[in-house]
Amino acid sequence: MTNRTNGFFGGIWRDRYVLASFVNRDLQARYRRSLLGVLWAIVTPLALSVIIGTVYALLFGQDIKVTIPVLFAGLNPWTFITSSAEGGTHSFIYAEGYLKQLNVSPQIFPLRTVCVGFVNLLYSMMAFYVLYLVLQPQSFGAEMLLVVPGLVVMFFFCWGFAEVASVANLYVRDYQPLQSLALQAIFYVTPIIYRPSQLGEQLAFIYRLNPFYYILEVVKQPLLGNGVPAETWLIAAGVAAAVFALGTAMVCLCRWKINFKL
């Protein structure tokens, strides 16, 4: 397993320039011929958060200055998770031509999807900080620096998730719509557009047993300038490590079959 792991990371390092070229091309293609260009990565989550936050604030009598940042801080990382998972399902299929004609490491293609989503997440986070500075400047503090390790944890979680999806979709072509349905269900049972306290103690198990909750918390709470309990960090790191290990093992074990399945 050690040799396979070394080969896994060695292949990524060998093809690092190919990977960087793919990521750069994907980012350019996404916003080509668009008037706003990359600003769409900022405008879309911002507009969605303002719309949902305003509706929630009016319906439930909540402070709009609090509601909008909470929604924005949750929707941004969730979008990164779903884009990594959804993009992962097609990462090998769309790369069929490269894998069959070039001597390129297949493991760079799920990572390609995650890197593109991560860059978009960083863009949207810039918009969040600008908005938060306007609405709640007093909330800025040293706790926000914890968003850096939180992003590292989330990146490896999404990388592993994309790897699992990329291999699973080669064997089960109905995997992608099934995953989409599952993620939609997980979205509603994860405290993203509502607070955990709104579920009450009787329903607290809904998010306490939800691994996505912990992955989101280590990014969401530092974004808002809040501390994160050590237990949450440990669970999030454990979940990310487990998912990444599973995804990497699947790609390594199925590497010789990937071209055949395509």
C-alpha cells in the first residue's frame, strides 16, 4: 500500500504542470465571454445569501445583519463540497481522450475538479469578508485565522469525495443522479440555512451524527469569527482523513482498470 501511495503522490508531482494547466483552462472556460467573468463566483453566492437571508429575516423576525453572514458562511463551503462531488463523477469520463492517448496520471483528474472548486471558494470568501466587514465589523478577530486549517481539512475531504465519486461512477453509471439526490437530502438535514439550536435537543442527533456538519463547522465558524470546540476539530479531521484514504485507495486499486472501463 505504501508503494501505491508513493506512486499516487509521485504521479501528481510528475504531472503538476499538466494539472495546473487544466485548472487554469477550466477557470478561463467557465467565465469566457461573460461580462462579469470571475465575479460570478462572488455575485452568485452573495445574491443567494442576500435573498434567502432577507426572506428568513422577514418571516422569522431575525436580524438581517446576523442572518445573511451566517447563510453566506454556510453556503460557500457547501457549494465547494457539492461541486467537488458532482465534478468528480465525470472527472475520468471527460478525461477519456487524455487517458487513452497520453501517459498522464489518472489521479490528477479528480484533483483538477477540486482545485477549480477551491479557487472559486476563495473568490466567494473574499466577497464574504467584504460583506461581513460592512455588517458586523466588531466580529473580526484572531479566531478567523482558524479558517486556514479548516480549509485544509475541507480540501482533503472534498478531494477524497471526488475520488470516490470518480471511481464509483465508472462502475455504476447511475451513481451521479443518486449522489445528487443524496446531497440534496443532506443539505436539508445539515444546519446550513438554519442554526443547530433551531432543531432543539430532541432533534440534535440529526446534525450530531452528520459528518458533513463537522466538516462545515471548521470553516463556517472561523469565517464568522467564532471559536470551534476541539471535539469538532478532531471529528472533522478524522472524517476528512477517512474519506481521503478511501478515495485514494479506490483510485490506486482501480488505476489499471480505469482505462479499460472508459
